[in-house]
Amino acid sequence: MKNVSKITLATLIATSAFTFATSAAAQMAAMAPMAPASAGQSSMSEGEVKNVDKDAGKLTIKHGELKNLGMPGMTMVFRVKDPAMLGQVKVGDKIHFVADRVGGALTVTSLEVAK
Ligand SMILES: [Cu+2]
């Protein structure tokens, strides 16, 4: 019985999600293409801090795929939007972050240490 009710619930959720997606798509159809919505943690990328360079204001991050930048996982240097971010992390920290192109430079615009 437990399984049956779970399946029913899952079906309900899937159905309502589909309905929502359909109506949302209809509303969006009138709008021009835009950047992916950046809301909440789902838009954050994962990474590991490899180096913190406070003098240069840069972070070296081994990052996973950055979907908003169309970039595969790699280790690279980022600028940081706010120098205070450099004080929030240390080498070896696992982080969630958002990177964007600011004035042509790849910049960490949001950052939190993964717990
Ligand atoms: Cu990269």
C-alpha cells in the first residue's frame, strides 16, 4: 500500500509540474530569448579552492561544469567581485559559486563554502 500511495503522489506531482511548465512556456513564448534565470542554489556551480591570491584579487578554482558560461570542468583562475570573498575561503575548501563575465574577465560574483 505504501508504494501505491507513493506512486500516486509522484504522478500527481509530475502532472502538475507538467501543467505548470506548459503554461509557463506559453507565457514565455511572447518574450525575447534571455539568459537562464539565476535563482537560488540550483544555478550555482561546484568547485574546490586551489589557490587564494589576495594581492592579485584572484581565486584559482577547480570547477565543475559552468552551464551559464558553457564551460566544462577545469582548474582556472577567476577574479572576484568583492575582495572580501578571498577572506571567506581557504585552499582545499569545497565551494558553491557563481561565475560570470564582468568586463571581459571571468569573475566570481557569488560564493559560499559548501557544508
Ligand atoms: Cu573554467
